[in-house]
Amino acid sequence: MNCDVNVRPEDVVKAYKLLRGRVLMTPLERSEVLSELCGGNVFLKLENLQLCRSFKIRGAMNIMLNLKGEFEGKGVVTCSSGNHAQGVAIASRELGIRSIIVVPKDCPETKKEAIRLFGKGWIELVEHGYGYDSAFKEAERISRENNLPFIPPGEHRLVMAGAGTVGYEIVNQNPDIDAILVPAGSGGLILGIATIVKSIKPRVEIIGIQSEASPPWYFSWQAGRLVEVEYKPSLSEGTWGSIKECMFNLAKDRVDSFLLVKEEDIKEAIAFALRKLHLVVEGAGALGIAALLSKRFNAEGRNVVVVVSGGNIDVGVLKSVLNSY
């Protein structure tokens, strides 16, 4: 796979203009509860209220709009832990482009049902292996053997530019911010946000959050190079999996740091979001809240934005979490 990831600020601005009217400008709301608990001003960027309940529609729609002429009549292949697939499914239906979408077998049923619904008549859903990396390899194989374009969920300049529109909205909604906490998976979201925010507000800290169950960014950052890590099952399946060297190299100049939270912290954050904030948040979307509640990040006296990246959580998982807290 070619590593076309050198996203520029102008790419994000172009994506913002192109996506206007096709995706939602989600709210940036001050959380009184979190602000009081943390001693700072905490704002939530509510991508869990986005179309298909995830920021992923931004990147999927942007790349498919830009490359529509190349994809039409041919179709595309992609892989996903669930949310990117929903975005591709919506874009496929709206733009009339057929897609083969590969997800791991342990992709939440809520997400698989949504993929089928959003892309009805335009997508073929393939379930393969367990975990994102397995689905990624299968999607690459299908792409190669059928000579179909492959759309990665994060590692492409146009996908990252679409994701970066989250950051562009943030600095326009509230220019007076000190730090942004971003869930870190493949890196498309955090690098897209960092690219545009740093170009407008260089002093804003961009901090990636990962679970201890899938910590490649954190330990690679500490080592200054890509390192092998142990992976365990995680509530944050949206950020589960390895990272590419091209993404890591790009992050060196654009991201300030990475933090880890425990699985128990994520459980607490999901329950807190529903009970105290009245928000349905999936594991990946709860990472920033988990970092605040667990005191892994100190927001005292600062204006902090938490990117709530998605809200697609299985009802069974949500019930289990609520029963624990």
C-alpha cells in the first residue's frame, strides 16, 4: 500500500468546504460536570452525534468525493473495525460506488447492522478473522487480487484531511483552547486534527489517548521508534491495532504526547458519560473522558477539548458496563 499521508492544512480546509452540507458540524459543548471535577474548562466535541454516530464519515466521504471518477464503475475495497465502514457505506450509496467492506468477526453487531443498512444495495460485507489487523490484511488481499482501489480507514491524505475537519471546526467554535485530547488508533484523526490546529494555533497541545490493551502509539513514542507491543481485548475496539511507520514519522512533528488509560477507566468513562452527561459513547469515544476522570491528564486551569469520536456501542456491552458502575 502506498503511504500517501502527508496531509497539509490546505487539504483540511478544502475538505471542510467540500463536506459542507454532507456531514454535520457537530456541537462543541462545555461540560459543567467535567469542568467542576477537573478544575478547568472542559469542552466536548460531540462526534458521537455525527452521521452514523462517528467522525469516520468525514474521511470516507472526502476521499470518495475527490476520487469519484477513479472509483466509479470499478468499486473500492476497505477495512474497518466498524465506524469507517459505516462512512464508506453511506458514501457508496450516495455517490453510486460499489464497495467491498471487510470487518473482523468481533466487530460489534451494532456496527455490522448499521453498515448493511447504510450501504444496502451498494456494499458487500465480508467478516474475516479477529481484530483490525486481520481484516486489514484480508482487505489488502482482495484489493490486490481483484485490482480494486483500497481505501484505508486512516492512512491516506484525503481520509486524514476529512478527519481533520473536526479540528478546523474546533478552532472556529472556540479559538481560546489550550489542549485537545484525541483518541489514537491508526492515527488519521489525531494527525488530521494536529495538522490544521497547529497551523492556526501552534501552542495548542495535541494529546493522543490509548488503552493499555492496545498501546502502540504510547510505547513507540517513548522509544522514539516503532516497537512491538502486546495486544489484549479492549472496549476501545475503534483504536485497537498496530500503526504504520509513515504515520508515526508524521506524528513526530505534529503531536505533543500520548497517554494511556486502563480498561477500567474506559468502563467508568462510558458509564459516566451516560449517567452524568446523558451521552451514549463507545469505548474509543470515551478515551478522553477516561483520561480526565483517572487524572492521567491534568486539566486544572486550562481550556481543554475532548474529542468524543463515536457513539456506536452494543447495547449488551453498555448494559454490562452500567452493571459494573
